[in-house]
Amino acid sequence: MNTSEKDPVLKSIAQYSSGNIFRRALGLAYAILKPKLLTPELYGVWNLLSLIPNYALFSDLGARQAMRFDVPYHEARQETEKSQAVQSSAFYGTFYLIAVFALVLILIALVIKTSWVIRAGLAAMALAVLIEWYYEYRTTVLKGYQDFRTVTRSMYIRATSAVVLGIVLIYLFSIYGAFASVIISNLIAALYVRLQLPNRPKGPELWPTFLRLVRKGFPIMLFGLLILLIRSTDRFIIALYLTKRELGYYGIAIMFFGFLMQIPGSAREVMEPRLMEDLSRGDEDDSLREYFFKPLINTAFYIPFLIGGVVFITPVFVRFVLPRYSPGVPSTQILALGGYYLALAYIARGILVAKNLQMKAVGLLALSVVLNVGLSVLLVRLGYGIEGVAAGSSLSFLSFFALNYIFIRWHSPYALEDWKRCTEAMVWPFLLMCVLILLLRRAARAAPLPEPAADLASLVVFYVLMYLAAHLAARRYHLLSRIGFLHLWSRAIRRKD
């Protein structure tokens, strides 16, 4: 794919984010219906088993992630044969690894002394991870070619089929229908990307190519695994120290938080391959400004719009749609605030990879996982329940970003004014956001309005004040063009090139 044919970064982010948001929105609707169709016990089983595919993706030891960076790097240099060699090596090497993972799941299902539901679930997950491996491999190649249009369409297809099949099959076959819906929806999406990217690997390459990918991608994989651990540790702690009911309440926080993190995650997916292309031309200073400082500052100003939406809309949504889950509202709001710093941490990974600092950073960043577990367990034992778990996770997000930022700063001792400006620009938007949320929530409780109307009015005021702050800040921070979440999206939609 010719790099001249690529969509601009902003448009690609908007397209890819729209697919992620559509998938998350349908998933939210599906998650609302799922507890109504399953008993609490079966719903708890589903929540535990559904984590397996997330962890299975890391069985590739980072080779797939390395491929995602190497493909655009070689394509930018018109090294087609090297690009194809990378793709072939990643295909066969990761297949053998995921096959071992699936085999282990099947063996566990055969020997474990547990219910038939869990055994069937493990067997179903074994098949699901194989199909998902193929889908993820193909979409990773497409991302390497920066064909985010096809990736986005596949996300629409996958999300729609998962929800439609899930509702029908769960209604007919209970949790076994949930297992079947995962397999079938993954298969439909995999067939679609197979048709859109018909080229097949030419044959298994020599292992040195695959081992080189693992050496490069393993630290990237560890970084992603750290993020997954930070984001999922809270569920394990609740399952161990609290009840299944409270884990269900916390499911609201998980849903909204996943929705919140879609745009930062999408921005990272789009920018990282382009960062590798630019670095192939050897301009580190400009790359640091374009792919680190500028995205950080923009994220610091647009993410409060999403966080404010979650904080003020969640009580209204739960009140009218899921009244049984109202105990989960405070933990949702706490976790959303911590999302500010996790969103910023997403931006940092590309620079770590570009500077080949991932392995050096992993040991330091693992401290955030330890902090997450320690704080969450401590707060639970002090009686703070799921709100304490959410607070522990949020503080670990802050530490995760702070350690990333300090580490990158230590290894990039230049552009001092940019570092100073960026640090300042990331601190005060968070403080302003927290102060506004606190004051507006207090004002809403004291206002002579129904609670839902007061929350929605507070959200409008919050948006106006944050937009004015962002508009004024644009004059000081020259790295920002015209900012604001609504403008970001309208500009992306208007772009025709």
C-alpha cells in the first residue's frame, strides 16, 4: 500500500475510534441484556471465562506487535520482500504458540473437577482463541498497511453479529449460547478480513526472523500485559475478597471505563505505525514533538469531556435503565477520573518502542501493578468495598503514567521548554476537571430540580467551562492548534482527503 494513499492521522483516528465506539456501544447494550438472560451465578462464570481471550493474545510473545511496527517500517522503505517475510514468520510462529495455549485449555477442561458449564466454557474458549488469533493477525497486517477503513468495517461486523447472535442464542441456550455466539461472531469477522486481505503467507520462514520479532516485540507485549493487568486486577480482587453481587455492580464501572478508553486507544493504534515510518527517516526531535508532546497535550484537554460525560450521565443512565445496579455508580465515577492518566499513558508506549526502551521500562512500570493490588486490598479490608478498589486502580493509573513520563524524560534530555510546557499542560486540566465536577455535583444536589435534570444541567455547564478553558489555553500552548473534543470530531468528519 502506497503511503501517499493513507488517510490523514486525524481522519484515521476518527474512523477507527468510531468503530471502537460502535463496538463498545453495542457491547454496552449487550451487557445490559446479558444479566437479564442469565442467572447471577452463570453471569459470574461468564465474566471470568470471558477474560481468557484477552490474555490469550499475549501468547504470541510480542511477535504480532513487532510485525505491526516492522510492516510500515519496511513498506516506507519499499522493502516489500522483507515486509512479506515478517508477515509469514509472524503467521506461522504465532499459530504454533496459540495452538499450544488452546491445547492447554482443552486439557484443563478434560481433567479439572468442576461443573460441566465451566468445562464447556473452557473448551469453547479454546476454539474462540484460535479464531480470534487469525482475526487479530489479519487486522494487525491491515493496521501495518494503515488500512483502518477495513479494520473499522470488520469491527462493525464483529460487534453487530456478536450482539445479535448473543441475544438470540443466550435466550435459546442460556450460557452455552453465549459461548457459541463468541465463536460464531469471531468466525464471521475473520472470514471478512480474509476476503479483504486475500494474500496468504508464502510459506514458513526460517526461525531467526520470528525470533527477531519476539526479541523486539516481547517488551511491547509485556507493556501491553501490564496495562491489561492494571485494568483487570480490580475484578480479580473483587472476586477474591468480595461477592459475586458486588462484582456485578462493578461491571457498570468496567463497561463505562472501556467505552471511555476507546479514543485514546484508537489514537495510539493509528499513530504508532506512522511514528515508526517517520523515525525511519531519522528525525527524532520532530517525532517527539509530533507523536508525544502534541498528543499528550491534546489528550489532556479532550479527555475531560469524556470523563465528565461518564461522571454526570452514569447516575441518570443507571437510574432509568439498570436501577438494580445503582450501588455501582460511585465506583464508576471514581474509575473514570483515573482514566485521565491511563489515557495519557497510552500515548507513551509509541515513544518507548521507538527508542527501544520497553524492556528497561517494564520492571519500573510493574510497580504500578503492585501498587494497584496493595492499595485495592488495603482499602477493601478497611471497608471501602468496590469504591476502594476503584480508587486503588485510579491511583495506580496515575503512578503508571508518572513512571512512564519520568522514564521517557530521563532518556530524552532535550527540548526542555517543550517538556516544561507539556508537564504544565497536563496538570491543571485534571485539577480543573476535578474541581468543576465536585462543585457542580454539590450544586446539583442543592438545586430545586429533579436529580436527573440537575445532573444533565451540570454536564452542560461542565462542557461550557471546560471548552472555554481549552480555548484560552490554546493561546498559551502553541503545540495545540484548535482544540476541544467536539471540534476534533467535526474537523475529522469534514476532512475529505
